[in-house]
Amino acid sequence: MISTQPRPSRIRTSDTQMAGSLAGTLASPLATIIRELGTVVSATSSEQFVQRCGEQFFNANIGGHVRHCLDHVRALTDGHETGDVDYDHRERGTDIESNVESARLEIARLALCIEQLAGIESAEAIRVTVKPTRDGEPVTVESTLGRELSFVLSHTIHHNAIVRSMAFAIGIQVPQTFGYAPSTLAHMDAHECAR
């Protein structure tokens, strides 16, 4: 039987002072991970950026994944301004997807935008619109800045992992920890120390 009683809040009253810094705890790593993506983009030639990487990658290219990641970051930064985030509204086929320099400049711009969210209350309400099925109507749900920062952080790490694999497939060297989740890196560190 499902309880109809409201769940108790997991944030204690004394933790409300920390809530603002929580956005910074999420925004700073996101900005760092976006900049790491910029490092990989900068090491990619124009030809490699748009090179199709084969069936194992659904014939996608690095540029498409970079644009997709940045669309999500932009949706959050723009949505914070309006109070409405729509990750499904993406601009496909832009210069960011096909031009290394355009992608690099947008990465730098968005990293700064994300850093500006660090001082904002993480519990700030945001509405998120999603299209749950291909032929269905969009729905809007309530969320918070902190929740959406954590989503975009996870989403970016996931796509960086794909970019890492694509880069290796076409001969691009990437930083050793690029594309790994922080939990994976922490696990690797713990096991390295145990030896």
C-alpha cells in the first residue's frame, strides 16, 4: 500500500544555510567538466570534429555530441533566467556542431554562465518541460536549480565518456580522467591507495 502521508524533508532546518553553497558545489564541477571538454575540442582538428565515427557510434561525430552537451547547459542557464527549462528545445546543425572554434568559444562562455549560478540558492524553483513520447504533448514538472545542475552535470559526464571513446577511435588523445564520473575516479583512487 502506498502511503499518502507527506514525506519528511531530508534537509534539516540547520542545513538551510548550506543550501546556497550547494549550488556552488554543483556548479563549479560542471564548469570544470565543460572546460575539460573544451580541452578535448581544442586538441581536435576541424576534420576530426565532424568525422563520422562508425556504426558503433551510430555514425555520429564529436561535434554533434559537443553541441548536444552545450544545448543542455544553455537550456539550464537560459532557463534559470526565465524560470522555464526545456532540454528538448535544441538547435541542431549550428556552427557549434561543425566548427571547432565556435564550439570552443561557446564552451568558454557557458562555463562562465554556470559559475555565475554558484551563489544562487540551490532550492530555487524551476519548471522543466519534457516531451515524454515522440508523439505526445510536452509536460511541465517542478524542479529546483540544484536538481537541474546535478542532472546537467551527470548528462555532461555521460556524453564526455562517449566523446572519449569516439576520440580514441579516430586517434585523438584525451586527458587520462576525461569522461569518468567522480564516483568512478573516487573508487579508482580508493583501490589505488589500498595497494
